[in-house]
Amino acid sequence: MSSDSISIQPISSSTKSVAKKKVHIETWGCQMNVADSERMLSLLEANNYELTNSGPDNADLILLNTCHIREKARHKVLSRLGVLDQLKAQKPGLKIAVTGCVAQADGKKLVELAPQIDVLIGPGKIDELPRLLRERDITGESAVATGFDRHNEDIHQKVDDHQTLGDEPMIHIPSVTGKYEVNRFVNIIQGCNNFCTFCVVPFTRGREISRSMTEILQEVRYMVSQGAKEITLLGQNVNSYGLDLIGCDDVPEDGGPFVELLKAVAETPGVERLRFTTSNPHDFTKPLADLFASHPKLGLYMHLPVQAGHDRTLERMKRKVTIDQYMQRIEWLRASAPNIAISTDLIVGFPGETEEEFEATLRLLEKVRYSFVYAFKYSSRKGTAAARFLDQVSEDEKDRRLAKLNELQDKITLEHVLAAIGSVKDVLFIYNSKKDPRIWVGKTLDYRTVRVCSEANLAGKTLPVKLTSGNKIALIGELVQ
């Protein structure tokens, strides 16, 4: 990205120039927030900002892109704002923007608690960021924009600034905010219509709104032209992509627009690997699973969140799927790609979850043998149905269950690691370690993290690696000469 030196840019046709302003971005939470941060950076770059690599002390604008998925999210934001308020007192002119799901959930209440916020903007309004910054300059008051667009037309084309790729207009092509130039994220749908009883996403990101396939493919082509080798398509529920565009409530039997989109992206020249997340099992179709056989760029990895291992718990969660139906999806995937690695999300201690139901979750782990699991204690979120359930599980019990689940999954993960040692895998290298630039980090087709030592620059290269050791976090290997 940009350096910390002052960059000069011409103003219109005059000989005057202006120093670019510096923005520091802190991104918390999911990959969608990473993609949103990159989108906001591209908007800011079109308005005379550049990313600073020297932290908040050198910034003219500090942007906090927040996550609301866990309890006490507001407290985390307020704590960080308290620290930044001291910096703001020392540096007149410094602006602070809070974006993301906490901004949407708390709105003007957060500004009342932290008046040092100059701009507050929800994830459904990020294209308005440049306008809000100008509004703050004009009025001297905090500028706020929350809520969601209810129509698909022009939701990604609200600002006049744009980039081009050949003769194609590109609308705010996301810039890279971190170290992942090789693996780029593309948001394809925002919001969620499912309203699981534990989840705050429909309230913080709104109902489902899909981007057009044309715009998505333009963005993918641009990212590939800038060095991307792996594309990850993002959405709260990617399976629902395009249903709003075709006026359909349920995914068609042929897999619908999402399957069509995957095929189009996989056939884009320069895309070496294609991934997507997140899929809700209830509308995961067999045609989608079949793509893993017909389109090898999809690799050998699938993240399919189940959340719990017992039907009664799933019903209380409103997951719209039974364990038998979930296992049917697993069978589809393994029939299509026998060596596919599968991961999942799990919640322990959901209100009313009995010991028997928790044990059913452990049995599901042993049956599926996930490559890895993202497991969490149930966290009550204000406004969700589960927050009103009376049979809450104690924190001590949630701690015990989480530890027991993690112990079992660690054992399974290590067994997968031991089975891989001695084999040779193709690894796409993504970045190197800041502590030791000789240590390069990449991913196998089945999404295993691999580390190797090399003096050469491996970024963006796919190379055979012999796996020599490993742990539950990463495999260690040597380049095959």
C-alpha cells in the first residue's frame, strides 16, 4: 500500500497540488467487514486519502469498522474510543469514524456516549462516507447515517467517483487494507432473511440485497488484473444470492443464481481458486455440491455451519434444517469431492440446551470429523428472540461445554494433521511473516494453513510442498525442488 511519505496530486488543470490525507483503519470481526473496509478505503482514495502504515498517530482519519456478533461489543468500541479521544485532544483536526454493525445497532446513542465520533455509519450506508466527512466539515456536528436501502438499483453506485478497467467503468474497486493481495474478498449479497433466534445480523445488516452479476464479475476481473489468484465470495447467506433479483423466495432446484455466479467466476481468466462463505444448510442444494466435481477451482474445502447437533436445539434456533438433512448435505459434498475438508460453526450453551443435546453435538463432531471448527459460547444479543428465552445456561456450564467440545475437536484436527504429514500438497502462498520475512504462509486446496521457510519471494505462487510436521494451527513443510 502507500508509504508514509507525502504524495502530491494535481488539482484540476492548475499547477497547485495538495498533500494526501492519511487514514488508519481498524477492522474487527468477519471477512465481510474486511471487504467493507477495503471498499471504504477505495472511496476515501478517490477523495484524497491514502492508507497509513504507521498506525493511528500519523492519521488524519481513524476508521473503526466494528463487529456486533459477541456480547459487550459496545464496551469494546467505547474502550477504544476512550484511548483515541486522548490522541484527538493532542492532534487538532483528527477525525474519528465508527462504521460496521455496532454503528448500526447503537446509532445516535453511541454518539451521545462518545461525542468524539465525527462520523457514524452503518454497513448499509458505507457509500455515503465521503459525503458524511464533508458534512462534518461544514456543520461541525457529528454526521450519522444508518439504515438500509430497500432497492437493488444503484445501491453500489451512489458516488460519482469511479475507476476504469479498459473500457469498463468500475464502481469503487476495493483497495487492499492488509496483507492479502493474493486472496481477495468480494461481497456479493448483504443482509439476511433467516432470523435465527440467536443472530443479530438481520438487525445490523438488514434484509438480503444482491449485487448484480455484471458488477461482481467486473470487480473480480479487476482484482485478478492486480495480482489476485484466489477469490472468496462473501455474504451472510451466499446460497440466497440473486433471489431478490429474480423475484424468488426459495432457491430453484438447479441451484439458482448463486450456482450461475460461481460458474462465471470460476471461468474468469486468472482465477486460480474460488471459495465462498457463508452457506446456510437449509438452502444448500445438490447442484451446488456437484460444482466441486465439475469445477476444480472450488478446491477441496467447504464451510457449512450447523450450530448444534440436536434437532430440538436447531428448532429453537430456527435453523430450518434437521440433523438428517444436514448430514445429507455432507454426503452430497463427499460424493462430489471425496477428500473435501469441511468446517462448521457451533454454539454451546444455547438457552435450554440439555446435557443430552450437548452430547449429541459431540457425536456429530465424531461422525463428520470436521477439519476444524469455530466454536463459541452462546452470547445473548439484545433484540433477538433467544435473548428472551427464560432457560438460560449458566456461564460456568457454557465454559465447561466449550472446553469439552474444543478438546474433542483438537484431537480430530490433530489426527487430520498426522494423516497429512509426508504427503505433497500444492500450496498457494499469500504472505510472509513480519517477524521473519523468510517464513511464507499459504493455503492448500483443502484450506490448510502451511508455513515454509524460503529466501525467495513466494507471494502469489502455487508450489508443491512436502508436509513434514504440524499442529492444530498450521502445517510445516518444505518446498519440493
